[in-house]
Amino acid sequence: MELHQIIKKILLTEKSNIDRETANKYHFEVDRKANKVEIGQAVEKLFKVKVTEVHVIGVLGKKKRMGRVMGQKRSWKKAIVTLAEGSRIEVAEGV
């Protein structure tokens, strides 16, 4: 799998901003088939930083209703990546 297929996007939420500022943790939406090792290597190569920890969470899609029809949003995978001391991802800074 290519690096750009593993890391889909950086998640910018209030919680991710607090984690980034206090604990040097970055949140990503990643491919559902990717594992911790692949995610860590992809972040290191794409952003040229040192990764110390990777936590992975499977997020289930919420059920939604449109009139009588029940639907469901897509399920996805979230990765919380902890970087080494002094490492920063410039793309996510200042947002």
C-alpha cells in the first residue's frame, strides 16, 4: 500500500488540537486495512518526523434516518500518533 493511501487526512478538532499542544499527539484518518506498523512508517516518511507510539481506534458509522429509510454513515479508522520530543508536523501547526 502506498503512503498516501494509508494516511487519508489529518483530523483537526478541539480534542486533537489540545493533544497536539500538550502531548505532541496528532490524529489521522487512516485506511481501514492499515496496521500500527504501517501507519507509523507512513507518518515518519511523509512528514520526516520520529514516531514513538501509535494508537488505533475503529470508529463505527452512526445510524441516520431519512424519513422512513434507515441508513448508516461509513465506518472508519482513526490513528493517534505520538511524536518524539522536538518533532513537529508543520502542516497541522497554526490551524
